[in-house]
Amino acid sequence: MAEDQTEAVAASAKATTAAEPETAPAASQPTEAAQPATSQPPIEADTEAGPASIPVDDNSADNQTVDEGYAASTTGTNETTSMSSSVRDYQFENNRRYHKFHEGKYHFPNDEPEQAREDMRHCMMVHTCGGALHYAPLKNPQKVLDIGTGTGIWAIDMGDEYPEAEVVGIDLSPIQPSWVPANVRFLVDDAEQPWVTEPETYDYIHIRNMASAVKNWDSLMTQALTALKPGGWIEIQDLNWLLRCDDDTMGPDYSLTQMTKYMGQALSNFGIKLHSPDDNPERLTEAGFVDIRHKIDKVPVGTWPRDPNMKTIGLYNRSTMYDGLHGIAMGPLTRGLKWTPEEVEVFLVSVRKDLLDSRVHSYVHMHTLCGQKPL
Ligand SMILES: C[S@@+](CC[C@H](N)C(=O)[O-])C[C@H]1O[C@@H](n2cnc3c(N)ncnc32)[C@H](O)[C@@H]1O
């Protein structure tokens, strides 16, 4: 719609790089910020059957231990002082800091504790993928776009891995560091606005941990398809927060199940479907992508698995949850379900208790999905 277009142009004009002054050269100018800036598929067999069950460590005695060892994020916002105030400002609510640009769009904080959680989750997901930063079969990518880049940790790693590529990360929040590889840059922009990117710009578009953010996946995929070069790849990676268990250790009153139910209801009141990873393979096909590849990994909650690698993943997962519970729950439950902050705090007491209970062998699915733009 014309009105939307106007707003998009205005949004684009406001968008700028996280570390560049408003008078930055044309290459870093806002218009570029608004250029976010991805045969019938063999869906992998394990998609249908699901991964194998995880052997349990019967001797797990650390059910009161939470990993405190991960350093807080070193990202800061001091470098953003020259940006326009609408982009630079923050909004504060219930002792948490939220983005100001397109205020109220994303319901989770962007403060230091949340950034630490994001960075730890990055480690967990890359570890779960055996150290790989991508699943798509990339060959010498030249232009890479990371949508909802967060602290920029993936984009920075990607820039290191592909020094010949230009990696652009976009986000609503200017929380990315300024000391980054020369081939990496960050822009503030809203990926759900109409893109003005030149068609066929990117070799690879990466979207991770956006299930609790994106309202219109169809539109996002269609815009990504246009922005990708023929043969380019899109990749979407998300945890699906549906608590699962292969034995009878997870009861019906498991508070994490309750929490994800409430979170799903809260986000759906904003038009966001928490369990979108289930639908995204079909959406990619409908958008026009081919050679869809879909991998599902089990991610344990806690240190209950016997296998040391799964135990590490479970520890990462539990720690990101435990440390981040306040930030995860406060925005959605107060904004979306109109709970008071005190009600949220009381509810989280039982969630914390259940999170530390290694007798419950719960896990979630991590979906890694990619598809190619037809040649
Ligand atoms: C859960 S974090 C994921 C960060 C990063 N992708 C990662 O996996 O480490 C989601 C990020 O998406 C950003 N975001 C949410 N909606 C967005 C939008 N419409 N456009 C751009 N960024 C958005 C948020 O500001 C937040 O930093």
C-alpha cells in the first residue's frame, strides 16, 4: 500500500549503521540500510522420524549447578552517539531496556544480560552443529545478509570464515560492536518493512532465532527470494519451544510447558506464531525455493544426557534459559497477557525450580532449514 511504502521509505531514511556517523559516506548511508542488506526438495529422512532418543546419565548429580562461566557480552552502545535519536534511543520497561526504532515491535530486551544470553545461545547452536556456521552448501559467497543479527556474533564469525565476502547484519537495535572484521558491517533496519534492495544482490541470507519476532514469514521469504542471486541460499534456524520427553519423567504440570504455552498465547496476540519452525519448510517451498534441506537436532534442557556432548549442549541450553528467564518472559507476559510484573516473577519461581531438576529428561527441537533460489 502507498501508505506503507511511504513509511518504509521514512524508516529507511532513519536507518543507519550502528557505528557510522550520520554524515557517513554513501556506502554506509541509510538507503543501503533499507536494502536488507535469499524441483521439489528431498526433505531429510530424520525430519519425519525425528532424531534418536538421548541416553540418560543416571549419575547426573549437578542438578543444582548452573554454568556461570560464560562471560558477559562485550558489546556496547557507546559508539552509537552520532546516530539519529530515533535509532539510538532506548525504551525502558520493568527494569529492562528495549529498542526504540519501531518501538514495541520486538518484545524482548536488548540490554547487556540479554546480549550475554544471545551470545551463549550462539555458542550452543554452533556447538550443536559441530562448529558449522551454516548448513547451506555455500561456495565462495560474496554477499551475505544476516537478518535480526542481534549482537552480531554470527555475522562476525562468518566474516572471519569468509574474508572475501561482505557480511551485512541488520537489526532493530544498534547493539553490535564497532570493532569488527573489515568485511562486516551492521545497519539498523526493520526486515519486515518492504525492502528496496536491488534484486539479485545476495548469495546467502541467514535468519536465526527469529521465531518469536517475525509476524509475516511469507512476506519475508518472498522478499528474500527477490534479493537473492539465482542459485543463492536462504537459511532459517530456530529452536521450537515445544517441550518434549521420550520417557515418562516430564509430568503434565511441568512449568516449562506452561511457560511456553503462555508465551505462545502472548506472542499470538501480536500476530507472532511461536511454533513457526514447524510450518517454515512448506512456506519456503510455496515462496519458490527449491532443494529444501531440513535438519532437526535434539537440544536437551539440562545436564541429564549420558553423552558428554549432549550434556554440554544441555548445560548451555539450561543456562541460557535460567539466566534469561526474566527477559524472556517479562515483555510477552506483561504486554501480551497483561500480567503484572509481580505475577511474572512469582510464576518464574517454579520455572527456575523445574529447570534445575535433572530428573526430568526434557528437550526441544532445533530446526535448521535451507533452500535455494532456482538458477
Ligand atoms: C533472538 S535475537 C537473535 C539474534 C541473532 N540472530 C542470533 O541468533 O544470535 C532476535 C533479534 O532480531 C531482532 N529483530 C526482531 N524483529 C526484527 C525486525 N523486524 N527487523 C530486524 N531485526 C529484528 C531483534 O532486535 C533481536 O536482536
